[in-house]
Amino acid sequence: MNHPLELTVVMYHYVRDPGDAAEAGSGILGMSVRDFEAQLNELSQRHTFIAWPDLRAALQEDVTLPSSACLLTFDDGVSDHYVNVFKILHDRGLSGLFFVLDRRGSDGLILAHKIHFLLARLGLAGLHEAIWEKLNPAQRERFTQAEKRYQLKHPPISLDKQINLLKAVLQRDLSAEVDTLLGKLFEGHIGSENETARNYYLNPEQIREMAAGGMYFGGHSHSHPWFDWIDAEERAAEISASAEWLRQIEPGPWAFAYPYGGLAEDAPNLLKAYGFVAAFTTKAQLYHSDAYLIGRLDGEEIAHEGQGHA
Ligand SMILES: [Zn+2]
């Protein structure tokens, strides 16, 4: 890019109400449908919404974006995006960019989502205990060391921070071994993981309908790892899986969102090689000087800030 691009990108995950088809009794909360619509109303007063092809043209052909442009993005390919988001955007004549995981029927849930379900069912202390019981002495040692390291960096005061600490240990240090362990806990406490995953993620028919309705899709990897926690070969495999998946949905070049916002130095070149021309982080910024490091604001966070100022 010749000059920094000014663009407000908003990132969303769960958009759901208790008891609706997306929440489906999981106990996992998200942004309410009402708050989501209120935020769209507010954003529309200050911004001009754009779609992914507008940004792609700005990046590739140096087409100028409208002033105060805003792009709506949705991570993880959860069914909320079909059940709640698609209709709202479609009715308003808006488009969203949906970062979907390459998941097939028997792939089950990604680790982060297994943790969400189990936290909702067992609570923080319950999940911690259930995992601890199943670890061998060497794993317990690594678990404790990792906890100590994160505790020093970010002293956990609030419950949210304690939850983030457990997530960090499970999603990074122990990600390889706890994936199976959490799968077993899932089967024991909740039910069939594959069946849950089939309802939890967008299915190909829903994706087709959304694409026909003006929505766009981008990559978000296959297994949602921290990119700085895996090696270059694994990063290439994750990105290539995304490209394969997207090829069935819409022609490229595509956009990508880094899982957890995790970065690796070689990721932009790998993304370029597999047909991606932009990548999004989770860093809150409005000016972007690198097409592979486009920052985003968290919709739920700005909603809470809005309430705080009111
Ligand atoms: Zn994600």
C-alpha cells in the first residue's frame, strides 16, 4: 500500500439470544440480537458500509474507499451467522465478510469451542478440576509452569481474566494433548461432539444461501491454532486447507483472519502463495499500512463502551 488505508473493520463472533437456534441450550452467551441491530444503527449514522469486493478493489486496483468506510466481519463460521446475522444484513441491503473454518462433518469442534461448551457446563473450577484429574504427572508439571508464567505476565484478578488464563494454557501450551481429553469430557458431560459440531458450524447449504444473498467468505484455518505456536509446515497446511474450502464457495482472491489474532512472520507470504490478498488481526486500529495486518474493533467491546458513555 502506498499510503495507510483508513477503514473501520468491526469483528463479531456469537450473535444470539438465550434459547434461540444458535444458542440451543448451550449456555454460551454472545452479543444479543438487539444489541447487534442497535450497533448497526449507530454505525450507519457515522459510516458508509462496504463489502469485501470494495476493499479488494482498494487493495488491488488502488480504488478509493468512501470516507468513513466500515466493513463488518464475522469469525469462526458459527451458525449464529446464518440464524441471526444473515437476515438482518440482507434486510438492510448490507454485506458481511464471514471467516469460516474448514470443517467437515466428522471433524468435530475446534479446541476453543470445546472449551466454551465445557466452561458453560462445568464452570471454571469444575473444568479446571476435570482436566487436572486426567493429566499425568509430566503434563501437570507443564500445566502448573504455564499457569505461573501467564500469571506473572497478567495477574488474574477478575473471573474473566482467570478464564482467559485457563484458555491460554489449554490453547497454547497443552493444545496437542488436551484436544482429545476435552473431546472425552465433552462426550461425558454434553453429548456427541460431531452432532453438536454439525449444528454449531455453518453447513454448505447455509453458506451457499448466504453467498447467493450477497455475503462473502474468507479463510480462518482448519483447526484454529495460534500461528505463533505451530511450525511453518503446519501454518502452510492450515492456510492451504482454507483455500481448498473457499474454492468451493466463491472465486478468490480471498481474505483471511488469523485465529485468535495470532501472528507469524511468514504468514503473509504463505497467504499470498495460496491466493489470499488481505488478512485481518484482532488489534484495534483504524489506519492500516499492511494488507496482511488489517486491524479490527471488537463489536461487543465497543457496544459496552457505548453503554458506559451513555
Ligand atoms: Zn476464531
